[in-house]
Amino acid sequence: MKKIVLITLLAVSLIFIGNNANGQPVNNYGQNFTMQDYLGTTYSLYTYTDAGKPVIMDVSAVWCGPCWSYHTGGALENYYNAYGPPGDNSSMVLWIEGDENSLACLQGNTTLCPSTKGNWTAGTTFPMILTVAPNTNQVVIDYNTPYFPTINLICPNRLVTEVGQLNDAGLHAAALGCPAPGVNALDAAVWSTNVPSGLCETSVTPTFYLQNYGSTALTSCNVVIKLDGSTVSTTPWSGSLAKYEIDDVVLPAVTGITDGTHTLTFEITSPNGGTDANTANNTKDVSFAASLPIVSIPFSEGFVSSTFPPNNWIIVNPDGGGTWAKSASVGGFGNTTNSAFIDFYSIDVGNIDDLEMPPVDLSSTSVAGLTFNVAYARYDATYYDQLQVQVSINCGATWSTVYNKSGTTLATAPDHGTSVFVPTAAEWRAETVDLSTYAGQSKVFVRFRATSGYGNNCYVDDINLAVDAGINNIDGIVDNINVYPNPFSNNTNVEFSIAKTENASFGVYNLIGEKVLSIDETAYGAGTHTVTIIANDLSQGVYYLNAIVGDQKFTQKLTIVK
């Protein structure tokens, strides 16, 4: 069942209060809280996590229908009785009424609280906590809770993961997936890192969070940075971290970065001047791209490579959650495999994720266009998402939106509700974006920006940036140009009409820009002509046809099926 969006908390959901050593905000790190349940018993989160117990925390509201349905479904009660104190005592459940409603509301007093869904305490054995005096609603802010119900798993190492409305078996499986509790005396660990994409810069300043995974207070260590395997800096850190506490380490900029993709390696050495008992969590590699090589047009991407994102593409995922990924089972207009997609259904409302192309050189053309195929279904009229195409000509300092669709304007299929949207061939749409405004620019950045409304899947495929955005119904020298059949097995036809004699040539390119077939320039008289492309020697896949007729250029995707 879909979550209820808590509109009143969207403004404060951007605030994340940290309690690490320097008080810096860190996503996915569990903040401690001590609160009383409605019976007056006090509970402290770290009491359980420090004892090696994962905690399932349900933040709900008494007026929330989906919260009530999940509550009465018994998943939390069954989990608590099996794995909480009444069971094997390996875990804990804490239920929190997050909208500052009273005890009367919690106990189903409809006279004092008409909006309550019932008596939440009836038959409930796990702790139920209110966010009214003597408690506060700070936990709702600390845990960035923009909708009810939000069910989080907090692991012993304080890692927070939203697991959603799982049944008791699903909750147990999620809890078993927590990182193992720390068992060593001296154990420093990498909590998180971030390397901003530089686009045009030749240097980056990474961020780094250090965690003490051991029982001995961590007071010093070194953080070593390696660029593509070579050490570029060693930064000493000192402080005092108790077990599972974290701190940010201020790192120097990494300079001298050349064009292309790179790997930064973060390594912790010499904790407390000694030897770390567990080196498995001392190192983390982060791939990034900066000062990217410029590609020429025509530029095409069909996401057929096993690597995602493709070479020199960048994913920007500020929240560190779900983001752009590759679908190996869905492709545009009936292709059985390969596309980029984003699972909006599992991504929090308002989260933004970018899929950025490498910069494109448009300096040699006066017209340019972008084509791509899209497939999308809303969840319903309340939950829907947004897809934008944005362009920058100043290395990402500012962006202009050239395509913007959401809800019904983006949708290519009916609402799908809770079922995962997987498009059929008929549920794709071809999109064309005029980029002629940017013709003449030597370094044009294009990104696909996805903004979650907590809806359903959106797919993008067959991205093509060329001198012209399409091949049919072209004004100018060519009255019309068509390719048929398409998809095809061995041969296809290119039909075009011209008003006077013109030279025409044709080339077929694979997805990495290699010309795999060509028809030399030939003079054609006025009238309609058909040129046959013989592709017997080409393997199955997606290609692009570039046709040059007179001084006009056209591009069309070809799909070979064998």
C-alpha cells in the first residue's frame, strides 16, 4: 500500500540533525533518542543497537489509513513476538506516533479525536511512543520522515534503511542483512564518502566520514587518498569517538585530474598508532568523472553495454538512495533488452537524480536535435513523477530546461498502482527536443533529471543527439524520408523524395560510433527514390543510419532482429 505523504513535514524534511562528533548532518546515520511509551516506560535507541540488536522503527499517525492497515495486518506484532523480548530477544520494535497526537487519539477516543482510525493499543505488545510531552517530535525531524508510515531498519552500527511495509518474514530478512556488529577493540571504519563530479574541473574536494567500529575509543588515525592507485595525500585525524560514533575528516583537494573517469581510494591507516584488527572496512573505492572528453555528433546511446552508467556518463544521486539503473529486460519500442530506468515507486518524494551525458561538441553545426524514447506510468493521480532534459554550456554552473513533462503529460500507459510498470512495445513514445539554440557551442552538457513524486517506473532508451532531431517530414530539400521495415532482419529500405537533383550518401553506425556499413555518395534526380540497406553481416542490435542529402543530414535508429 502506498504511503501517505505528510505535506506539513516536507519543509522540515530537508533538515537532518546530526549528533556525530562535530555535529555535521549525515544521511543514513541513526540518531539516538530517549522517549517514554504511553505506559511510562523509557526506551533509548542506542540501548538496543549497542547491544547488537537491530531495531524496526515504525513512524505512523493515528489518522493515517495505510498506517492502520499495516498495523492491523500484524506484521510488526508477529515480528516482535518472534524476535523481540517475547521471542528470542535478538531484535526490537519501536512504534512512534509521529504527528503529535494525544493518548486519547492513540486509544481510539473518537469523541476527543474524530480522525483516529481506532484503538491502536488494543492487542499491541510492542512499545508505542507519542511525540507529545514528555517526549518531542524531534525524532521525526532527525529521521527525515516526510510521510506516514515510514518503517526504518536501524542496524547495530546505526545504519538506517527504509524497508517499507514488509511482512514479518521480510522484516526478519532485512534485519539479518545488517552489517555484523563490531567485535574488536581497535577497529576504524569508513562510514561514507562523496566525490563531486567536476564536469570541467581538474580537481575535486572529497568528503569523508570516519566511524569507530571498535570498543576502544578511537583517538587518531590517518586517511590516505589514492588517485587511480597512486597516493596523493595523507591526512591525520585526531579526536575521540566512542563505539559506532562518526566524524567528518576534512580532506585536501585532489588536483591534476585529467580527462575521463577515475577511481579515488580512501584508506584508513594507523588507528591509535596501532594495528587495525579488521582491515576489511578500512578501504573504499569511488569512481567519478571530471573534465570529461568531448564527444562529437552524431552521438547515440542504447544502454547495451554491461557497464552502467555508460562510459563517461555520470549519475548524480545526492541522497544516496535509489537512482538511475539499467534494465536488462526492457528496451524501447519492443526491444527485449536494455534501457535506463528509475524506480520512482521506491524513491522518496522530492528526491532528484540526474543522468548526465558526456559533453557534446556542436561547434560545427547550426542546427541540432535530441531524440529519445520514453515509457512511464503514474501510480495514480496523487503520486506522479517528473522527467526533465536540461542543458548547460558553462560546465554545469547553470542549467536550462528544454524538456519538462510530469504526470499525465509524461505518462505513456495507464496508472499502474502498486504493480510494477514494465512497458510493452506499444507503451513507448518517441520524444524530440530542439537543441538548435546551442548549435555552435563547443562543450554542451545534457542531463536527464528525474524528480520523484513516489509514483512508478520511468524508462529512457535510444538517446540520439545529431544534426537533426528526426528523419520524417523534413522541410527543405527532402520532402519526406522513411525507413521500412524497421525493425528488420537482413535488409531495410530508405525512401526519400527530392524536388531536384541532389547528391546523397548513407552510413550505418553502431552504438560506439563506428561506421559499420556505407553507401557512397551518388547523384539522384528529382522524384522518389529507394535505397536498400543490406545488413546480412551485421549482428542483432541497435544501430543508427545517417543520411546526407544535399546539405541536409538526417538520423534514424535501426533495430536488427535475427
